[in-house]
Amino acid sequence: MGDIVKTNNLDVYYINGISKENAVKFTQFWKRNGFIGDDKQTIQLEMLDNNIVHVNLIEKKFYQNKPLNLEEQISITRIQKMITDSVFNKNWVTIVITDNTFKPLQRDL
């Protein structure tokens, strides 16, 4: 799973070329933008060979088979851009919806 940065209700693991500094910046970004709720979240940050950052988000099992609606798709795209600009110095960011083992789910985006 990687090294970890922990805050209230949020664990951020980072692997494959993501620095602790960027993991902390991401955690601060996530909190500052109100994405931390009452339920515990676990996120994994991963740098791919082509310098694309994957933000692996675990989705609750209840939602895993439901297609994303247009509003959700737009929100994900907007958040990806915000993370790219605010945290990863213009490295492209892709949000990946995963199960609790960080295996990507086949979801329509």
C-alpha cells in the first residue's frame, strides 16, 4: 500500500515516485476543499511511468455497480484539474475509482 500520511478520517498512502511532501500537500488540499467527511477515507497516490498521477479512491460497495451520472463525471474532471494545478506541479492527475484493495473498478466516466 505504501507509506502513509494520516489525519482525522483520512489516510493517504503514497507509492511509486510520489514524495511525502506531495502526499502532505494532497492531504491539505483534500481537507481545505471540504472532501473529508464523517466516514474514514483511504486514498492512494501513485505516479505512473508516463508521469501521470493516479488518485486511487476507494468507493463504498453499495455504489460500485451504479453508473456515474453527468454531474458526477463533471465533478471528477473538475477535481482532477484542481489537484493537477494545486498539488502536482502540472503533472496530469487521473482519479481512479477502486475497490478496497485499490483495484480499479470498471465504471463509466
